[in-house]
Amino acid sequence: MSRIERLGAMGRSIAPATREYPLHQKVNCDSVRFMRRRGRLDTLGKKRTTQNAALVVLLVLGGLGIAGPSGLLAWSENLRLLDQREAQLEALQKEKAALENKVALLHPDHADPDMVGELLRSQLNVVHPDEVVIKLDD
């Protein structure tokens, strides 16, 4: 066998199918075929593992989309809470407008005489001599 026949395209020695490899006396062509097949099986196993992991991730995301804190099942609860908060906001805005009006009526430059009289009577217990006071228990 010539040197060209023994060297392959990559410069490695090529052994005939019936001969054993010179570096490993116990390895023959059948074992090489088995190892190549095993390498393909390992590749298939890696692909299956990757696909299974992706499936698990998709299932978890789908579960969160349905039963999570902002999923489909919690949607009606979130709408109910939104309506409740909007009602609270409206009540607070009305209370704010009433307080702003009261502050405007008590401005030192142009105070409303009726408001000043009401505050004097309620906070300082001041009454006119011709008024009758009737106390109501709250």
C-alpha cells in the first residue's frame, strides 16, 4: 500500500474496513459504526431535551396567562376592583371640591359673613342673645 493510499484527504491514515486501527488494538469498524450511531442518538437526545424544556416553558407561560394574577380568571376580579376604585376616586374628588370651596369662602381678603358666623358659633360657642340653642346628640 502506498503512502497516498494510506493518507486520506485530511492527512489522516485510513484503515481498511477489515483491519483494526493501529492506535487502539481493540477498536474495529463495528465499534466505530456503533460510536457514530451513539453520537447521533446523543444528538437526538439533546434535541428532545431542548424540545421538552421549551414545551415546559410554554405550558408554564400558558398557565400563568390563564390562572396567573393578571390572567383570564382574575380578569373579572380586576374589573370589579377597578369599578370600586373609580367610585372611591369620584367620592374623594367631590370631597376635595367641597373643601376647596370652603377654603375659598374663608379667604382673609373677602370672607363670606355667613361662613364666618357659622364657624364662630360651632367652634367658640358664641350665640346672639335672641337665638335659641337646641343641642342634638350625634
